[in-house]
Amino acid sequence: MAIALCRVDDRLIHGQVVIGWGGPLRAKLIVLVDDAVSGNDWERDIYSLAVPKGIDVEIVSEAEAEQRCPEWSRDARPVIILTADLETMTRLVRGTGGLITRVNLGGIHHAPGRTERLRYVYLTQDDVDRLRALEAAGVAVTAQDLPTSTPVPVSELLG
Amino acid sequence: MTQELHGVIVAHAGLAEALVHAVEEISGVRGALTAVTNTGCDRTRLEERVLEAIDDRPGVVFVDLRSGSCFVAAMRLRAGVPDVRVVSGVNLAMLLDFVFHRDETPAEAATRAGEVGVQAIAGG
């Protein structure tokens, strides 16, 4: 089974991911790709607690994610892959040799240097450059916080 | 006399504010609970909101979903604020009980809230 969802969301594992997307996709595995969380046992425990019974969770470094992405793409279970930011997701797309063909922007919230593109998407100029590069590489990027929302193509975000 | 416990409700959209309003309407106890919404927050901003609501007071942080950003934010903060405990699955019954039992320790109050909250669930 192909990876069900590759999502950029700075809240990581939270309600919209577990319930909003996890339910309709019948997700059985959530992979959180985050060097900081994966390297800290206490943080790993907290994020693991946030995943309900019936869904497995793996919290891995970027390096491990690059190695194991082929395994997840063949997994019989619907898999959700999460990163906190576009920088990490862009590296993951490049490092996994075409296994990730679609990217969902689910939550990139306000911070200094970011400009609002949608209520839940604020981008830096570096993010804009990353999105253009992903688009040029043929990756389908859309912003969509929930399955019931209308997906917004990246071309509309970038104007 | 030790300081009375304070309750912080951290929840999605307008739920926390609605729960505070409902508790005040039913109990008449005001000022015992503070509402925090996660709307528009990344992790950092939500933790700032929760920390501001705790305001160095001993108490209990009530969160709506265990599978959510509110729970993660509360649990991450707990390590730095020893006089605070976290309870997920907040409901009106546990809050109504909490506001009348704020002379307990945070650990006792959290245990009690969990028990009262579960006892309030019934069906037919």
C-alpha cells in the first residue's frame, strides 16, 4: 500500500492528524520524523501517549526515515508520515528517491518572518523556495487541514 | 492554610471557555478555572498560553483529548512545574467536583478528577 499521507504539521501528533485524517484513512501507523523528539526518551513517551490504541507509532530520525521509507511504502497498513516543517519534508522527499509524490501542508503556524497564506499556513521565503522546488520536481503539494476541507494547490499559495 | 488549587482547561476551539462558563453557571464558583484554546497555535505558542494560565500556581491542567496537542503541551510543561498534574478527557462532572475540592494536593485532585469523571459516564 502506498503511504496514505505525508503531512507537514508543526503540532506533530494531534487531533487533526489522529482523528481528522487517521479516521477516514483508517491509519494504522503514524511515523513521526523528528530528530529532536526521536533523540529524547521523555519526548518520545509523551508523543507515544498521544496515539490511541489501534494505531502504532514510530518516532524516528530523518536518517532512519530515509532508510525505512521503502518499508513503509510497502506496508499493508495505511501509514501517515509527519514532519514539523517543510525543510525536513523537503529533505525527506529528496532522500527517498521518488517514494513521496504527494505532500500535505496541514499546519505551519505564525512565527516571526512568516507570511500568512492560509489561516493555517504561514511561510518564510525559504519555505516558498522549497515549495517551488517540490513543485518543479513533480511533487503534488496541497494545503488541506482536514479531509473535509477543500485542498488548496501550492500554486495558489505562492500566487 | 495552603494555597487553593487552580484549574486550567486546555481544549480545542471554544470548548474550554464553554466549560468554564458552564461550571460557573452551575456552581457559582468563579475564578477557579482558566480557559485556554489551542486555536491558531503551534506547539511553542500553546505551551506559552498554558504556562501563562498556570501562573506559578499549584493546580490541575485538564485537557480534552489525550490524542491531541493540548495533552502534549500540558505533559511537556509538567516536568517544569512540579505542583501541577494533568488529567485528560475533561468533563463537566469532574470540573464541578474540582472547584469544591481545591484544598487537596495536585496529585490527590488529579486522581479524584479522574475517578469522578469516569463515574459520571453512564448509558442505557
